[in-house]
Amino acid sequence: MPYDNRDELPDNVRNVLPQHAQEIYQEAFNSAWDEYSNPDDRRGHESREEAAHRVAWAAVKSKYKKGDDDKWHPK
């Protein structure tokens, strides 16, 4: 289920993150999708998709922060 382009990202990503943050999300998700293919590498009963989304949001949050205006801004 890796994302081939930003248009395929979930609505809650496309509608809130700036373009660069979406690119970070997509790249991190796709990488984590490959990395966590083995269930033994995931946390508890986390699915492969849940693990990839968790990693992707962490990657975005390392470069962006949500401002008081509810928009995401580069750190």
C-alpha cells in the first residue's frame, strides 16, 4: 500500500500538511512500509499500516510543528 504520489495520501494528511511535509510523510511511510513488513519488528499487535503511519507522522513532526493557528510550520 505504499503511496506512489501525494494525491494518494489520506485526506487527513493532504488537507492539513503543506506540500513539503506531505512529501516527507510519503517518503517516510513508504520506507516504513518496507521496513516493518515482518510482524516481529512492530510494536505489540500494531499492523504494518499503523506502524508506517506512526513513523510517517514522527518524520513530519521532526521537521514541522503545529502552530497556534492550527497550521503546520517548518521548525
